[in-house]
Amino acid sequence: MRDRLTLQGCPPTPLASYLKALGVLRLLSSGTNSVTGAAADPDVRGMWEGERFHLQTSLGRNDLLRYFLHDYAPSPVIAPWNGGSGFYPEDNRDGFTPLNSPDVAARFGPFREAILSAVDALEHFGLPLAIPEGETKDARKKRRAAQVKQREAVKQPLVAALRARLPHTALPWLDSALVLSGGGLGFPPLLGTGGNDGRLDFTNNLMRRLASEAKPPGLFNAASGAPSPASEGFLDNALFGSPIHELTGVAVGQFSPGVAGGPNATTGYEGDPTVNPWDYVFMLEGAATFASAATRRHQSNATARASFPFTVGASGAGWGGVESTDESDARAEFWAPLWTRPALFTEVSALFSEGRAVTNGRTASDGLGFARALATLGVNRGFSEFQRFGIFKRAGKNHYAAALGRRRAAPSPGAELVADLDQGGWLRQVRRFGRNDNQPAAMRNAVKSLEDSLFALLAPECSHTSVRVALEAIGWLGTWLSNSPKGRDVVAPPPLLSRAWLLRADDGSPEYRIAAALAGIGIPPPYDAERSDSAASRPQSWGIPPMAAHFAPLTNGPGDGFEGRTFFWGRRLLRRRSWAADNSPPTVVWGHGGLIRNMIAVLDRRIVEASIRGLEDKPFGGASFARLPDVGTFLTGKFDDRRCSALLAGMVWAQPVRLPATELDTRPAPATLPFAYAALKPILSPNDALVRVGAIPPQGSIPIPPDLLGPLRAGGRSRDGREIAGAVRSAFSRARSSGLISPYDPIQSGSGLAALRSSRIGVGVRPDRLAAAMLIPVSDHGLASLLRRAYSGTIPDNATHSSEEAPNVS
């Protein structure tokens, strides 16, 4: 009968605990790690659930304790290629000497056999294993330096010889610690540089934990094989989390930062490292799990990261505590797989040996790439989650494995969005550029912000917020590049993003809808990015610039003049854009002055461009529109200018989107909408839109009065409505000349300007916000609603123009 046995002492973090769980599963199913030669339970299965490792086994709790205390034969974990490994005369030999004794217990027989084979290999290569008698201090210094050089010189042939000489029980560890190929030696980052981290040799430390006769004593007596008095308590704590009085003060290395000691680890200046010796033993036994993966792939790839499963280059993406500056000294990231189906160790080992993370046929090279692979199921299907660890450098030469969060292996809608940034290799290009040490902090921060946002975007539960944050990060990067000639020499403009970006960012807020409407300005209506127009139907050029042209110096054609910038192929936006040769073309007017000032600058510039280029219509149409209640919120409500501006900076790089029509789109203009807006907006609406709603006859037009916007630019709240009343009077006068009559026109009513002022139509409204609102496109139905309010009687009351019936917008 097989029961579930929960190992409360084996959570998936820290890394030491994860490896410990693998070690327990491996040892229980291994006959070579048993004194009797028979596995404790050859059919034992393991799985992760509820933040603990579980065994499906015929063994009980006491059986497990008995096996490890009395039948467990430790794997020969040695590293004779390292100084400090115990093989050299000046190394610490508290554990090495007892294990190398001729009288060693049977459980340590394989260990001594491996040591003797290694000593033969060292002697074969002439490495000195004794201290010369009568050696002076200067001679000792020279000898040590010479030994270091000699070890490095013979390391590769030594490892090759060891692989041929060592008993088979020692090979799993060797193949986990080193990757030997024609290109040289590789060091899988999980085990440092061949089984050590700085001056700490993992193998020597293990020998001391097993059989040291000095303090702290080892877990076993090397001669008799009997467990020490404290061994059972340590084992019960390591496996089942039972309380223990005191841990040993020994080094643990990079695997468990929380117990490694160091500054701020406890009261006082320094804390001592503390560890359960069984944790350390199981941890290194678990590391041997990766041996088959390394040997399977080392022949075709000499790089350590590629040879070690689920190991990629370190990236700060997705973890706020890691900066891009930390990456250069980091070893790697290890994405530890978790599985919820009970599996044999052979099954787990096979999955590890096939460990891969692939996106679009490319192997993941860093943490962001691994997250992309998880989001597209480009990893082994047997794993449900991955615990991310980053191996970073701490003070001195040592490293620590920091837990960087968890990620489910599940598809994410954000994966397709991120794929848009691969066009032309843009994402790879900008990330490489942002990691250049010579780049200013603003650029590095912008790239880090983008990477963090994309990491969140790739989560299975991709939310509106995560898409919005990613859009804002793209906008931030685009703005930085727009202002950096050096950056534009290296990195292209952001590629055209799919409309899915805008649809998934829709949080229903007025800020979002107004940003989406502004982003669509200048796009030919109706816009369909997927339509394949015939060559005959394509216009020679679309004369109106898109909104992106006001954010960045873009071009599509020879020369620096605006006439060379078409931005389109037919009526479709180009997917890949180019920077203009002119660093500061006049169209780029969006700056750091805030949303309102920038909207007015765009409004003014588009009026100028229409005049310069002789456009037949006002250049304020586009492919999307905002609702009138949104405009009302923009004018008088609680509207977040910063949020809207940040969203817009990212949206201008995307295909515009027509938001789904709702009942709100067909309602009359809300009573809270200022009358002045209803009077002014038709004057700054495209003539085509005015014709469609019946306000003016075909071929008719309403030019923009030159004095219309001037009084509104000053800003501030209008106390007596003077500035706004003057603008409304100018609008009524221009509309009257074009045949559009308002019953509120003072000239028509004979009341004069004083009557218009006394209506207090501008009180409480900021003139500059009113001017900025003229840039926001509204639907034909919204335009008709405004005309009925300020120019009642000019269009039929039964004329309806829903967003679906009138695809063109103003």
C-alpha cells in the first residue's frame, strides 16, 4: 500500500530546500546509495503541493529516518580540480582525512574509492600533494602561486582523466559540476565554478558535514558508520520540520541566503551562518539530478548555461529589487520546475534532461525569454509551475540564490502582444542598447520599466492594468529615443503594435477612451489594418500625419521635408517606421509641458500643417472617437491628465481601435457638458463630418477663425467667462457666414456681446482645457448632439448617427 508522506521540511524555497527535495527522491529510489545495494523504495514518487514536497511511498516516517541513519551510502562528491577541496596539503581536512582512512565504514566505501582514484590522477599530472620540508615563507608563497597556475593548466585534461578513472557512483556529481566538451570546460551556474563559490568548496564542506571529528562534529562516525547522537534530530528536522534546539554554525554557500549570515543577519554587525547538516547533504545529492541533462547536451554545446536545464542569463525583469546593474555580476537564473502529478525519479530526471524553454524557435536566453516560453507553452508539458531563482553576487566574490517569484506554465494572451515588439528585432535591439554601461540612467530605467511591464504582461492572468503599464513603458522608451540622436542611430522606432494592445488595455475609464481617440487622429477612416487594398485603389499619399508624428521625428521617404513622410502604405499604417534625418522636425510638438499644453500644441500644429499643405479639410479626423460624457469629465470632472498622457504616448505606436458601440454612444449630450464646448466643437470638426450629419450642404465648409483659440490658451479658471464668451462669439460669427445659425448668437438675437457674457457660459471652465478638448474626436452622433444643443434647428431631430451607422469620425 502506498500512502502520501508530506515532507514539511521541504518547501520549494530557498534553493537549498528545493534541491533537498530532489535529493531525497533520488536517494530513496537509488540502489547505489544503499549499503545493502537495494533501493529503499524503487517505486517512490514525488510531487509538489501546498508549498511542500510529498512522497507517494510504501515507507513510513520511521522507515525514512531508519534508512538515512543506517543504510544511506553518500554519493562520492569530490572536486580535486579545486584548491580547498581537501586533496591538497594546506586544505581543511577535517572530513577528508576520516573518509580517506583504510578503516572507513562500508557506507563510505564508494567515497574512499573515489578519493583514491582522484589522488592517482593528481599524481599522474604531477600536482604536489605534500608540503616540502623546511619550506621558507617566501618559498611557500611562490609554491602556492605555482600550484594555482599548474591546476588551471591541467584542469581540462585532469577532468577528462577523472571521468575515465572514477567509479560510476562519482560520475553523477562530476557531470553536474562540470561540462566537458571540445570547446573546453563549462561550469553550470547552480554549482558555482565547478563545485565552489569563492573560497568555499562545496565538496569539502560536505565531507566535513558527513564525517568531521572536529567541532561541529559530522553526522556519522567514519570508522563505524554509526550516526552521531545529534544526527537523528537533525534528520527529523530536515525532512519533517520538527523543532530542533540548535543548528550548526557552518557555511552554506549560495543556496540559502537567509541562513548564510553576514551583515544585518542578526543583532550586531555580523551574523554567523547556521545550517542543518542534513539539509546540506541532501542539497548536494539533489544537485546530481542534473547530471543526465548536462551529459546529454555537452557534446553539442560547451556553454554552461545552455548545458544546464532551465538555466538562463540573469535578468532584472519582473523583480523590483534587481536592477540592470546587478546583471553583469550575476551568474544566471535557474527556473526550478514544480510538478503536481506523482512522478518517479526516472521520470523527473528525463524531463530535466529535456529541459528547454523556446519562443518562436529560439531558446530562451534570459528571464524574460523564459517567461515568454512559459506563456506560449514552449517548455516541457510535465511541469505546472516554475520557481524562479537568480544567482547574484554579494559582497566579495560569493554569490547568493535569491527567490524571484513563481510563474505558472500556462498560456497568456500577453504573449501575442509581446511578439509584436519582435518586429525587426526591435525588442532585442532596445534591450541590448539599454544595457550598455555608457547609457544614461534615464535610458536604463526606461528599459528596465519596459522589461518589468512585459514580464507582468506574460502572466496567465494578463489584466487591463498590466497591458496599460506596458503601453506606458513603450511610450516612455519612445519618448526617450525621440529626444536622443545617439539612441536613434542604434534603435529603430517602436514597431506598429496590433490593435489587441488597445483592446486589452480598455479599463472603461474616460482617460483610456480619450487617449484611444487621440491616438487615432490622422488615421484614414474607416481604418482596417488587415484590409489588402488593390494597388489601383491606394492613394499616392495620405496627406494627414498620424498622432505619432507629433511625438517623434518619423519619416517614410527621402528628404527631411514633411512631404516625404507619408507614414502609410495605401490607407494602412506602415508596420516598421524610420527616424527622420531632421532631429527636430516642426511636427514634433509633444513635450514635457503636461497633457493640456501638449494637446493645444498639437491642435495648433495641425492647423498650420493644413495651411502649409493646402489640405481641403481640417486635419482632426481619425479612426476612433471619445464619448461626450468622457469629454465632460475631461472638462469639468476628476480627470487624471498624467495617466491619459502616459497612455497616449504608448498608444500612438499601435493600430487604432474602434471601441465597441454602447447605448451611451447614442445618448444626447449630457447637461453637464459646458455649452461653450457645444458651440465651439463643430467649428473645429472636419467639414466631411458636418456634411454627413446635415449641418452644411455638400461641398460646404466652415473655416476656423484665426482668433478662435488665442483667448483660450492662457489657462486658469475664467471668473467672468470673458475669454470663453469671446471665443463663442467668434464661433457663432464664423458659423453664421457658412449658413449655420445659432439661436444663441447675440447678433441674431440682438442682445449683443454683453448678453452673451451675462449668460456666464464660461464660468468654472478652464479656457485652456476647453481649447484642448477641441482636439478630441467625437462620433457623428456626438457631433449631431452638440449641434442640436448650440445650433438647434440646423439638423433634423430625427437624424441619428450611431457609431455603427457612421463609421467615419471627427
